[in-house]
Amino acid sequence: MKILVDILGGDTAPKNMVEGAILALRENPEITCVLVGDENYARPVVEKAKLGGRVEYIHTTENISCDEQPTQAIRRTNTSMMLAFEKLKNDDEYKGFASAGSTGALLAGAFFKIGRIEGVSRPTLCPWIPTKLDNVKMVLADAGANMDCKAVNLVHFALMTEAYTRIALGVEKPRVALVNVGTEEAKGNELTHDTFPIMKALADRGAFNFVGNMEARYAISGDYDVLICDGFVGNVVLKSVEGAISVMGSKVSKICRKSLLTKFGALFLRKGFKKMKSTMHEDATGGSPLLGIKKPVIKAHGNASPRAFKNAILVAANVARHDLSTVIKDILAKHSDLINKMVEEQNAKKKG
């Protein structure tokens, strides 16, 4: 399985991207990494790791910076990101793509170059974030790709993300919730009022396990597997959680260094702290899939470490292996009658 890897995108490129690819190759013997970027840098590193037989190269030294306007940037055909999209679009030999480059350019490139799966109103960016339960990874959709949404978009996000969580992450019956300001059905704004009844009707049909509204303070409780919201709310939730985890880690570290007694106690807790860090650090999340695109496109953090980028590559391979695009297409087609009917009824009611 060939996975395209943008080694020029991101703050830590190309070093961490090449090292991440090496880690991914060692962990998954079924993949071949196609490194798109500076071959003169990457090849000696790969050869030293004795993995040259499982790596291919597409050479370029041009990259899209985060300062560029996305719609303008994707017109530059010789950048690492656009060369990868060209291969992904035109050759079925390439199964997925991972990049830590400009989020805007990646979203625009995926949308215009690869295209949406039939029936998808909008793609969604859905990272998973840690919870207080080590065995629960909560997936958030949307995390910033779509700032303004309609009910049909959120419903599609729910169906796509539930499928990803169930099939690619192995959660047997994901608990899907709608992010709101309260748990009562009547709470929220026009968007949540329109979305809630459609999601409830889909749950009654057996499309997924919808557990109702969720207040943001319970986002990382471990009681939910999938959270649905527009990209504005989702990005605020994501950044708030990341900030809270950072503050908590800082405070724990400060307490452990406060006195000789706390330093001594920290020695006994070191193993537990290390385990907590491994599950809650952003490196563990790797990359966020852009669901709704015809082929797997994974966005890694701009400052991704080798471990984080390795995980992004493995996410791309996992999504491709499960042929998630076909699964999503079939699910949306199966439930389009109910969704379209309820949206039409809501629109007619508003006009009347």
C-alpha cells in the first residue's frame, strides 16, 4: 500500500516528516511511503535506516507556506502538496496522503483536486482527543473546516464520523452527541434545533447511537465517542481542551518540584505520569482525517514530532485499508431519503 507523504509541509519539515515515515514503515510492514519533497535530504536518511526498498521519491523543493492564500497556493503545481494531490487523484496505486502543511491549502486542495464523495454536502476535519478514560478516544467533528453550517452538514458529519470511529478505530457502538449549551432537547440555537430531530430520527431508524445533547464541560468525560458541531464551535472546544491539558500538566509539574517531599513522591508516581502523558499528549493523536473526500487525506499538526507524524501516516493507511470512502457513500445513500425529507419540511415551515 503506497501512502504519499509531504515532507516539506509543517514547522518541523523535513526532518520530523522523514523520521516519522521511517517509524511508520517499521511499525506497518504493509506500507510503502512515497516521500514528496527534497530527495537529496530524505534519501541518505532513509538509506541509513536500511529502508530504501520501501520508499519512493517525488522530488521538489517548493512548499506552500501557511501565510499563502489557499486558493492561490493550490495553483502552484510544483509544490510538495500539489504534486501529492496530483498523484492521489490520477493514480489508484496511491491510497492516501499525509501532510503537516497549511491546513487551508490542504482543505482546498482536497476539495478541488480530489473531490467529495457522492452525497457528501461538506467534508469534515475530525481529530480525536483524549478523555479521562484511557480506553476512550473521543472524535470531534467538525474541528475547523466549516465555520458556518446547516443541519444537513452536521448530520452528514455525524454519519461519516460514526463510520470512521466504528470501522477505523474499532469502537463497537459509538456514542454520538450534539454539542450544545445544555442537555435538554429545547436548548441551543437554530442550528442545533434543526439538527437534533434529524439525528434523533436517524437513531430511531438504527443509523447510529445518538445519545442527545452534550454540554462542553463533559467533552473529555469519556461518556461520548463522537461529538458533532460546526467548525467554529469545534475549534473552540479543541483548543480549550488542548489548553486545559497543558495547564494541568504544568501545574502537576510545578507541584512535584515544590519541595523535597513532593519530589520524593513524584519518583513513585513517575510511571503513572509517563503513562498519562503518552495518552494525553498531542503526539498520540497523530493526524486528523478529512472525511468526505474520495481518498484518505490526513492533516497532522504543523509542529508534529516524528511520533505524531508516524501516527498520521498510519491513520491514512488504516482509513485506506477499510475503504472508508465507499462505506461513507453507501451510508449517506441509504439515509438520504429521511434526511432530505426532514430538511425540506424544516425549510417549508420556516418559509410558511
